[in-house]
Amino acid sequence: MQESSLAILQIADQDRQILHSQQKFSQIPDKRAKVRANLDKVDQRLKKVSQDRSLLKLQVKLRERLIEVENKKIEESNRRMMEVSNQKEYMAVQKEIDLATRTIRKVEDQILDLEERVEPFDVELAEVEEIRTQEAARFEEQDKELAAEENKLSQTILAAKKEIETLTSKVGAELLAKYQKLVARNLTPAAVAIDDAFC
């Protein structure tokens, strides 16, 4: 009877260890999500800065394309100017050339303004990419720590279950049935050792 009582107490200890390990194990996804949230915030910021920069760069390219179109108009107008036969046609072609030239100057000023607005985005993009690299390294490190903790908890649970299997052979069937009935009713711990001082 003494050996059976000691074995049931050891089983109860192992059950408490399993329960404690399972509780810690269930907290790991939340810990991982918190660490991942920081990285996700940086990713969102990186995406926004990159999109804003790309939008400005696209506007620059569109204006450069407009300059190309206006230059082609000037070339075409110069070619037509050689073929004009009267003053009226000459003046009309000259107006086209002047209009295209003014458009080019105006668009070039816009391009310079846009390129000045792109520069802060370039600086911010570099900063955010550096922060992203740091956060990714931090996430990787903490993820490894959490994986190691998961592995350790899994090993603890497996070891406790094996210990329970070996201890159940030392417990009488009636006592084990009562213990399992209490465990099934979620009375944890189902068995507790009491010293002589409490008796």
C-alpha cells in the first residue's frame, strides 16, 4: 500500500507537470504573434513608403514621356516649317513650336520638383529597410527561442507521460481508478502528500 500511495503521488506530480507544460505551450503562439506584429508593422511602413516613392517616380516618368512627345512635336513642326509657303502658315507653325517649348519648360520644372520630393522618400526608405532588417533578425532570434521552448516543453510532456506509464504498474487498480475519476472531474491535483505535522 505504501508503494502504491507513493506511486500515485508521483503520478499526480507528473500530471501537474504535464498540465503546467501544456499551459506554457498554449501561450507560445500568442508570444510568437506579438513578436511577429512588430515585424508586420515595419513591413506595412516599408510598403507605404515604397508605394509613395513609386508613385512619385511614376509621375516623373510620365512627365519625361510628355517631354519626349513635345520634342517630337517640335521636330515635326520644324520639318513642316521648311515646307510652308506663306507667312500665315509660318506663324501657326511657330506658335506650335513656342507652345511645345513652354510645355517642356513647365514639365521640366515639375520633374525637378518631383525629384526633390522623392529624395526624402529615398532616405526614409533606406531607414525603414534597416529597421526591417533589424526586426527580421530579432524575430528570427526570438522565433528560435520559442521553437526551443516548444521543443523543451514537448520533451517534458513526453517524459512525464512515460513516467506515468511506468508508475501506473505500481498502483493498484482500485486506487488508480479513483485517481483517474478525480482527474476526469478536473480536480487537480487529484492526489496530494500530507506530512505528519498536518495529521
